[in-house]
Amino acid sequence: MDLTGKAAIVTGSGRGLGLSYAAELARHGAAVVINDVDPEVAEAAVRGIVDAGGRATAVVAPVGSAEAADALVATAVREFGRLDVLVTNAGILRDKSLLKMTDDDFDQVIAVHLRGTFTCVRSAFGYFKESETPGRIVAIGSPTGQRGNFGQTNYAAAKAGIVGMVRTWALEMARSGVLVNAVVPVASTAMTRTVPYFAAAIEAEDAGLAMPDFFRKDLGFGTADDVAGLVAFLASDDAAGINGQVIGVGGDRIQLWSHPEPVLSVIAEGGWDAERIADEFAPQLRENLQSVGEKFPTLPPELDRSGA
Ligand SMILES: NC(=O)c1ccc[n+]([C@@H]2O[C@H](COP(=O)([O-])OP(=O)(O)OC[C@H]3O[C@@H](n4cnc5c(N)ncnc54)[C@H](O)[C@@H]3O)[C@@H](O)[C@H]2O)c1
């Protein structure tokens, strides 16, 4: 898997998963544009890649606006002469249950994740099309966007929206040779370290130990580096033919997500009024109700820190 001679942008790559993606792309030979709102972590990320023998530069800017997106693409072209890969990873959380969520909580999360992905992909695709580059786009989703999660109205909207855009872009970009896929990661980062359910896994990581198998295998939860190989693969020539897919990875587990499909189709001559729905469709509907929410297996007692 060789990315030598290619150039990549990873948004939000000063820390966490983005940093692992950037380091992994660089390790395979790509020059990387690091992006973050925090100048210190952005500079440290560039230093880390350069010290390891790679090429990197930083753009400190909040993704969301068209200007920031254009600046990222222009920097890749100016510094490295080209752009081949875009990973839209930057993200924030503003979790609150619905009645407590303010307009600002909603708008901020939508601006970084949904608008940030839209504007960066639009700029990168413009470049790919004009330069006839068979580019690779990796957008970052979340189990919350796939399934819903308590307290995450804004984040669920943004992440489900990102996967909706990926499905649409896979159609729009198909003829240009550009591939666009979504990755649904689960990993220990600043974003997840404080979730009580993961406490025993974080404890192991902080002690320099491997996380227990329950987390790595049953739950699919591991380190940020566990996710990076999938991003490098999707960025490479080896990913030829893979387009519009949603792939989840965490710990030792990798998964292909399905796209929504109708699970029950019933035809009635003349259509469905409310009474007919109540009489004929509702009984079948009740037998086929779809589940919502992420499925967390019960923690084995020895890994449950909730009572500690
Ligand atoms: N950690 C997980 O288990 C998990 C699960 C599902 C999805 N994700 C997604 O993965 C991505 C990375 O998450 P993480 O866990 O590494 O989070 P993180 O908080 O550790 O890192 C996110 C980085 O993005 C930067 N950032 C925030 N707003 C930005 C903006 N407007 N422009 C540029 N940079 C910005 C932050 O400064 C930070 O360095 C996010 O999109 C997140 O939603 C993470």
C-alpha cells in the first residue's frame, strides 16, 4: 500500500483520530495538510510527521466555511503540487437532551461536522474534477448517526447527514473516478474518554496495557491507531471499485454497514387511507418495528466501573 507522491488533507488532525489518520497516511508516503483550530496541536502534529521522515504542513482554521475549505485545498496544491485524498474528520460535541439543547448547541455542531464536510468535499471535488485526479474522499460518520443516541440531537443530525451526502456524492462522482466512502470509528480519544461505560478500557490504555477483549472484540472499541489502517486503505489505489460504502471499525472489529432499505412493502388497490392503514398495515407494522439506538452489550461485572 504505497501513497508515495500523493497529498492528503485531514481536517481536525491535531489530536485524536485525525492525528492517527494523518500519521498513517504519512507513514505510507503521503504528504499531509494538517488542520485544526488549536495551533499548538497542529504544529506538534506537523513536527511528529516531519521527525518521522514525512512531509506535512498546517492550516490553522475552523472548518465550516467555504473560505477554510478553499484554503485547505489551495495549501495542498501550493505546498505539495497536488491533492489526492481528503479526510473530513474535524468534530465537536455539544451533548444535551432535546429540551436543554440551545440553537447555538445545534448550529455549532452542524457547522463543523455537516457544513465542514460539505464545504471541504465541494472544494476538493472541484479540484479533482478540473485536474482529472481520481481522488479519494473519506468522510467520518458515527454510530450515533447510524442508530441515534440519547442526548445527541445535533450530532445525530450531522452524522446521519454526512452519510446521506456520501450516498449522494457516490452517484455524482462515479463518472469522474473519484471514490467517496464513510468511516464509522469507535476509539478512545478526548471525545470518548469520559464515557463511564469505557472506563475499564481507558484504565488499561493509560496503564500501557492492551484493552480487554470485551472492548476490542465484542464492542469494537480500541485506540485511534486501530482505525487509521482503514482510512489509509480507502485512500489508496487498492480501494478501486469501493464507492458509497459505510465501514465501521474499532479495536479488533471491522464492519460493513447496510444502507436503509424498505423492510416491509404492502400494496392496496386504490391506496392507503387512515382506516385501512389501521386495519391492514398497522398489525404488520407492529410485528416489524425497527429498533433504534446503539446496542451496548452488558459489561461483564469485572469490567463495570459504574459502582466504583
Ligand atoms: N472517538 C470516537 O469513538 C468517535 C466515534 C464516532 C465518531 N467520531 C468522530 O471522529 C472525529 C474525530 O473525533 P475524535 O474522537 O478524534 O475527537 P477529538 O476531540 O479528540 O479531536 C477532534 C479534533 O478536531 C478539532 N476541531 C474541532 N473543531 C474544529 C474545526 N471547526 N475545524 C478544525 N478542527 C476542529 C479539535 O481541536 C480536535 O483536535 C469526529 O468527527 C468525531 O465525531 C469519533
